[in-house]
Amino acid sequence: MGEENRWLSFIRNETEPLENNWYCVKQPNSHDLKQGISWTQARKSENEFFSMTSPWSDLDPMYQKYLRTSNLIERLSSILSDLISKRFVSLCHAELFFLSILYQTPGDPGRASEFYRKDPRKSGPTPEGTVSGSLQ
């Protein structure tokens, strides 16, 4: 056994713990790359390696989810999706705020910049049915 034990401590999040854990993947070697290995073949080879090679195959099932490219992709997709959702909500709030400003300046959209410069946290009298204040 070479450096596997060192890497296992990362996979178990014992060494330099990360919020989203460490992941271990197996990439094709230079010979496989020269032979033109496909993505599917590389993932199959990676799966066989982690399934049949000790100490990886002996890892507790709770740590198996930190092995393989497919598991890393799934986790990164989840993180990215969460970030996009949060940003989307923020953008929607900003758009609603801007639209409320435009609604407050009927007939003269040029005056919107005057309202936009006002501190949105300070509520003041607004035309009936409009939004006033921050939409955060």
C-alpha cells in the first residue's frame, strides 16, 4: 500500500476538513488517453477500480459516496443548483423593486432614476397599490 492511507484520511474528512468533503476520482492514465479512451469507458474503468481495489473497496459505505467522478458531479451539480436558485430569487427581488419604481412614475419613466436614488429602506407615502421599501 502506497499513499492510499493518506488519501483515506481526506476522504473521511479527518485531514483538512472541508464543508463539502473531499472527493477521490480516478482519471485515465496517459496510455489510455493516447488510445482514445471514451468518457464512458473511463467511468467504467474508474468504477471497477474503486469497486475491486483495496483499500477503496473496503471503505465504509458512508464514505463510498466520496469516490468516483459521478458522485463528484452529482454533488457539484447540487451546490451549483442551490447557488443559482439563491441568485435567481435575488434577481427577482431586484426586478420587482425596479418595476415598483417604474410604477411610481407613470407617464414619466425618466423620473424613475430619481426614485431609484432614494434609500429603499425608508418608506414614504406611495400611490395606492405600489410597493415601498426594500424587497429583500
